[in-house]
Amino acid sequence: MLTYDSAPLKTDFEVTGPITADVFISADTPDVDLWVRLLWHPMAPRRTW
């Protein structure tokens, strides 16, 4: 399993429009499971997506 986490952002920012992730991977196995998640702080205002 490979996990990448970044440090919390130092300032707030706004995401406007559709959220996408362009991910390029290569694997030596016939099957690969890939998950991409966007997480925000649980105390942030609730959003409807």
C-alpha cells in the first residue's frame, strides 16, 4: 500500500467548479485498485456536492 498525505494548508482557498484528479500509474500486476479522496477538516462548514 502506498499512501501520500500532505501537510494542512496554511491558508483557506476556494474550489470552484468540478473537482478532478489526473492520475498516471504503472503497475506490474494484472489488477490495480486506486482510490483518490479529497478530505477537508471535520469542523469546516458542511458542503453539498
